[in-house]
Amino acid sequence: MKAHDGMYIGGAWRPAAGADTIAVVNPADEQVIAHVPAGTAEDVDAAVRAARAAFPGWAATPPAERAALIGALRDVLAARKDEIAETVTAELGSPLPLSQMVHAGVPVLVAGSYAELAATYAFEERHGNSTVFLEPVGVVGAITPWNYPLHQVVAKVAPALAAGCTVVLKPAEDTPLTAQLFAEATEEAGLPAGVFNLVTGLGPVAGQALAEHEDVDLVSFTGSTAVGRQIGATAGGAVKRVALELGGKSANVILPSADLAKAVNVGIANVMSNSGQTCSAWTRMLVDAERYEEAVALAAAAVAKYVPGERVGPLVNAKQQARVRGYIEKGVAEGARLVAGGPDAPLPTGYYVSPTVFADVTLEMTIAQEEIFGPVVSILKYEDEADALRIANGTVYGLAGAVWAADESEAVAFARRMDTGQVDINGGRFNPLAPFGGYKQSGVGRELGAHGLAEYLQTKSLQF
């Protein structure tokens, strides 16, 4: 795979400060496909200085001009969709159809939404004798994960650019090639030098340096709750803004009136997508006691269609593979009933885990409480609606979820009582304008749409 041997700083590819590199491994065959520089605090400092120098000019650029450049970026991403999809498949292991439709396709929609928002957003408001100006926060440090390597980048960079901020991106070390393609796209789209900067590297080195840098005004991080806590503490000490999109343990609540077969099949598909490596995946399926065994049988039949190496890709690396297998073993040890998959199923070469379904899972079990981040579904039984709500809200997370019912108003009423940031009703479609983010330990702030843009703005009021 094509890889740059430098950092994208100040509108040009520059040599890294150090000589260390990171091997990029294809998780489907465990082969090294490229090397990228392992950035240091010196690289981060150079990128932040470039972003700071570019900030006054970009902040002063009229919103319509910023919108046009974001639109040009969208067009470049659309034109390079095939190359992006192939790159994501190579470094993440995602099956190519998924890479084409989701990993390459969704970022084009999101970038397009911010091109439109930048042109129409009310950056100035009048309230009585006050005029309120919504101004860019400043330099943004964006730290993105590996599971949706382009979507997560666009979901941070596009609204930051629309707001008038400049950006330094530190992508996940497992998927840096997609980020390098994005840097090329910003250059091709004509973004001014220094408005977007890229430093590849390890989280504890480059990521920490970016979060701690005194000239970074806002840190936007997506990843684990544990790392999010560290970044939040660092930012709090410096009194700087943070946006944190963290873990999830989302409930798929199937109410008694729902179409059970549809709800189960869509629920299984939701978790199997991206090999379960989705923070918002509906990993806990809640079914009423009367139809519980029917749901278990339906889930076992549905998951059998997801064959590793065909419809389900590998996990991103050996560490993640071992982690998910460990959770499956813990589920068995704690008394959950294994109805599909399991730790001993035969698998092809690569970091694969067998798609797994557990029944007889109780809320106290580890697999019902902790984020597994793999193709594992736990089916929990509830006695009545109050019990279902107790189970749905019974974790430290609150990122997403689903509710199914014959009557849409019944599903909406239940969803309104869930402690979570986004709920799909009867399989509601993805909306790039809908705010995405968590309650409780699933994060702080929102991404996507106007709410995502607002994260990168601060307010100033003038009274006259």
C-alpha cells in the first residue's frame, strides 16, 4: 500500500523528527503492508504551530468560502472512494462491500452536510439589545480511532473547518493510511496551508503530546472510556474544551408487540457489521420472557449466515482478538448459555473471532456490562416493561440503542425513558444531521449536524 514517510504539516509533507516507524498490518492475513512515521512531541509541536499560524486567516474567511472548500473536499473524497475503500480493507480488514458503502460512502455524506451547514449556519444572533457572535474555538487536536478510520476523521475535521477552526489530527496507529489519503484530499481540495495538519504516531506519545499542548484549544477524542478519562483530566487541568465520544453497551429492546423476526435479524446484522467493532452496536438484545426462546433460536439462525472471512472481517489486531476471545471465555465461565460461535470455533488465518451469541445472560454478568468490541451478542430476558427499562439503563454507558414495537408511539415512549444519546425506532435509518453522542460514561458533547458544529464554537455577546 502507498504510504508517506513524513508528516503533513503546514501544507506540505515534511520529514518526521525521529526515525522510528509503525508497521501497518493487514489483519486479514497478518502481513505488514506499510510503515509510517512514529510521531514525537516535536512533530506535534510543529503541527500545532502551523495550525496556530493559519488560524487567524481561516477564522476570518467568510463562511461561504469555507463552505465551498469543504464542498471541494467532499468532491475529492467522492472521486477517490474506490481507493479509500481498498485502503480501509487493507488496514482494517473490513470486507470490501462494507468499505465501499460505509467506510468510503458515509464520510462523503457527512462532509457534504457540513458544506451546506457552513453556508447556512447562523454565526450571529440578536437577543434584545445584544448581538451574540459564534466564533471558532481555535486550534483543535483531533484524536481518532481505528474502527471507522475515515468517518471519524471527517466527523471531527469537517465541523471544525466549518466553524473556522484549524486542526491537528492524530489518527489511530492501526489505520494511518486512510488518514494520509485524507490529508492528500485536503491538499487537492485547496485548503490553505496549515488549516489541516496530520501527525501519525502512538497514542501515549503523539496523542498525549497533542492533548497536553498548551496551544491546543479543544481536544476532540473518540475511543475508550479509560483513555477518555485521562484526556478529560488533562484538559481539565489546563481549562481547555473537550469533546469525548467513548464506549457503549447499547440495548436493543424488543417490546412484546414487535415483529420479533425482523427485530432479531436486524439486531444481529447491526452487531456483525464491522465485526462488532462499533461503539454504538446493539450488543444487548432484550426480549420478553414469553418469546425468549423463539428469539434465541432466531438469533442463532441469523448469526450462522455471517461467515468469518466472507461476511465478517477480522478484528483489527492480535490484541483485540485476544481481548474479545477473553470476554467469550468469561461469558461461558460465568454461566451464560453459548448458542452460536464460541472460543473454539475453527477460523481462517487472520485476527478473526467467531460470531457469537449468548443466551441466559443476566445484567450482572461481565459480558452484559463491559464493552466487548467484537461480534458478540448477549440476549437478556425481561419480565415486563419496567424490567426492560431497568436492564436497558443498567450499565455505566448510554451511547445508543434501539426499540421495536408494533405501534411507533409505544416505541417512542419507551425510548424517551432510556438513558442514552441516540435511539433507532423500528430500524430507523442513519441520519448524518442527527446529533450523535453519549449519556453517562459514553462521553461529553455531540458529533454530526448542527450540534456537532456547535462543539467547535464559543460565544461572545456585545450589548448596545
